[in-house]
Amino acid sequence: MSSPATPANEKQRLQTLQDLKLLDTPPEERFDRVTRLAKQVFDTPIALVSLVDADRQWFKSRQGLDATETPRNISFCGHAILDDKILVINDAADDQRFCDNPLVCGDPNIRFYAGYPISAPDGSRIGTLCIIDRKPREVSSAQLLLLRELGRMVEEELIAKNEATIDEVTGLSNRNGILTVADHLLAMCNRTKQPATLLMFQLQNLDQINKQLGREDVDVAAVELAHQLSACFRDSDIVARLTADIFCVLLAGTDLDGVENARFRLDEQISQRNRESSHAYELQLDAHAVAYNKGRHADAAALLQDAASRIFDADERAQDDRTAQVG
């Protein structure tokens, strides 16, 4: 077994890692959504965001693995941070560096490994986004580009660390949060020629809830809708709260037909909730779907604006109808 070498900038690298204040912190959605997406896209049993500390690798985000850390001297990620390139091990059993490694010979029985070295804002390589399989496999150059795109999503989160990216009431991503990752997600869909669709929802009676019941119930309604959306959609879909009454879900690999199935499931959930809830209000939603089109949407912000304009236009039409009825 070959233990990983020590990077030339190890002192600076470790200080940078400490300054990020990520080690031994609870899981965070901004990293978990990336590992969930990596696990789905590459169809691997394990996906991790690993941070390489002085004597250990610690997992900030983990999918498919119970362990929270392993010794650095047996880590694959310790090797991956030695270079800017993605480290790919097609079959660890045939690689002299890893064939007798405890992580290969025992749990989690690693055979395939691909790790993108994650760089902090100062350029220090602090860890990896890695995918792991228990059987040998090959990886194409196109797949490596996808892994790099996902790794850059993690790096964007490190850059945006001091910016508000989470809605404090619901715990969902806010507008800044979804924009941080959405451009990378759309670029990934472009490369794989997969569709992407944005669903935007307006909680139509939020003002009414506020007037009749007060601010506390407004927050309760927002949290309740956040739970409904998170339960209805896939773990890899990005759910966000853009404003007090506007929520959205970005679905990679799903076209408008697929979105209609998800909308039907949500409608059923909301209807059941409205029938059975003890709360003094219903959840009344207006929903609009927009298919991502590279020619029409220059970036994720343009896609959000397209969907928002449809919500606005629907509000305008509803207001005109109400005015006409009064007249």
C-alpha cells in the first residue's frame, strides 16, 4: 500500500481548511444536493465531499457510506489532492498503490474511484468530490467533464460561504443559493443533451393568511409548503424559495411531460393536506413550468425570469378578470 505524499503547501493548505470552518460541522443541503446529484448521474453507490485534514479525511457530505472519516494514510482522496487533474482508479485491485488498502480489501470494498480535487478560494486543494463503486468500471472523457462541473458547484459554495444562500425560515436555498449551482447544472444538461425544466409556484393566499392570522402563520405555511415540495420531488432536484410567496424546483433530466407527472403528485398531496389539516388556512398554489432552452435562456437567471414573468402575467390576468366582474 502506498500512503499519499504530502503537498508542498501543506501548512497553508491546512490553515485554509481550518479557516473555512467546515470540519466537524453538521450536514448542509448546499453540499448534500451535489453528492445526491453525483450519485444519481453516475449511478454509483457512494458519493462524497471529502476534506483532507492533517491525519484524516472527513466527509462533509456522504451518500451511501456510514463512516464519517477514515485515516488519511489509507485515503484515496489524499492522493487526489496532489494534482489538479481528476484522479481515476478503474480497478483498485489492479493498482499497486491500492490493491492491499483496507478500504479495498474490506468495507466499503472500493474498486472504482474518481475524485475531483476541490480548491478553496485561495487555490489550496482541500479535498475532493468523489464517486465510488464496488465494482470496476471505465469512465469517459465526457463523464469526467460532468464530474468536474459538479466539483465546481462545491467550489462555488466555498466562494459563496459568506453570502446568504439559505432561506432562514424554510431552510431551502434562496435565490442566491439556486443561482450558485443552477448554471453548472444547466451546463451539465447541455453536455449530456438532457432536458431541464423549472417549475415555479406561487403561494397565492399568503397575504390573506398574513392579514387574518399574522406573521407566525405565514412562516408556518411557508415551512409546510417547503416540506410538501421536498417530499414530492427527487433528492437531486433543487428546491428553492425565491421570495416570500414564490418557490421553485429545478429538475435536471426531466422534460415537460415528466414535470406534469410530478405536478399531479403534488396536487394530490396538497389536496389531501387541505382536506385533513387542522390549520385555519389552505395551501393555494399556482404553478408554471418552463423548459430550459439554451437559445432562449442565456443563464439560470434568465430561466428564472422567464418563469417569473408567467407568474406575473397570470396575476395580471386574474386581476383583470376580477375587475371585469366587479364592473
